[in-house]
Amino acid sequence: MRSGEQDLRAGLKALHLALSDHQVGQLLDYLDLIAKWTKVYNLTAVRDPAEMLTHHLLDSLAAVPPLRRHLQQAGLEQGASLLDVGAGAGLPGVVIAVCCPTVAVSCVDTVAKKAAFIKQAALALKLPNLTGLHARVETIKQPFDVICSRAFASLPDFTQWSVGALAPHGVWMAMKGKHPEDEIAALPPAVGVFHVEQLVVPGLAAERCMVWMRPKEAV
């Protein structure tokens, strides 16, 4: 058994997330790739492999069951597009691309080396549904069904900067720590929150939640 595999499989079980052995292998390869690139490019502040598993991988995996549920409810399980904003090392975008092969994932970052890492990950992990974009999110006009972020910016900034990339029936999915009451209160009238759910990350004691939003007329 590979390093970290036992803890990853235990985490997947706790999340009630069924993945194939191939997908588990891809996730472990992805962790190895982050560790390798971080030595040179400082992709992430977390360097310890065990900490990387909980703080990055399992934290991102916790978003997959709610995303799958949303896609099913929206009739998009056979094909959807997702934009991960400020993707950094590809969390959660790369993880979503591994777990949801029918979702076309684009990870956008203003830092060239981070966008390059996503492109390298797509090749190394053989993920045809993953794309890395070096751009400002404000410049993206291609419509996406879901726009997500993890520890990126305040909810008002996140929605304002990315609204041009939201499909007519699209939603925003923001991964946050504690329930961001102040940020929700600061959202413009045109953006409505339709669900806030608590996320439990195996092995992580910190609070996590996911905020689902859509344009007001669609709420």
C-alpha cells in the first residue's frame, strides 16, 4: 500500500465517497506532484505529507458529495462545466476532475506557474477533463454551470469578479471556514444565498462550510 493510501481510503469512507482504485491512485499521484513542484515553486504553504492529505486533499474531497448532489438535481450529471477560481495548486479543481470525470473543470489563476502546474497535472494524471488557465477571472466570458472557490476571496468579491463567467442557470459554490455571516450580509442585492451546509473533513478539527449562491432572479 502506498504512503498515505490507508488514511486517504479511511477519509473517503468517512465522506461516503466511493472512488475506484484508479481514482485513488490519481489522487495520491496528485499529492506527490504537489510535493515535487512545491520544492521549487512554493505552490502551497503546507509541506508535511500527512498535513497535506487532511488540509488539502480531504478538505477538497469534502466538496465532492455536495457537488455531485447539485449536478444530479440540476440534471447535469452527464456533463457539466466547472470553473475553479484562484485555483492555486488545483484545490479543489483537480480533485473534482478526478472524482467527476463527466465534469469539464477549468482552473484559473493569475499566477503563471500555478496555471502551468494545472496543465502539467492534467497531463501527468491523464485527465482530459482538466484545463489550466492563466488569466484574471474577470476576463473569462465562457459560461460555466458551477463556479467554485476555496479560501479565495470574500463572497462579494468572488461573485462580482466571476459573474461574467456564470451560465444563465449557473451557481456559485464557495468553500469557507466558519459560517461567513458578515460576507453573506455584504453580498449585493443581485446575489442570493440558497444554501449553506457544514462540511466535516476527516482528521480536521477546524470548521468548514460551503456557501451556495445564484443570481437573485434565479433563487
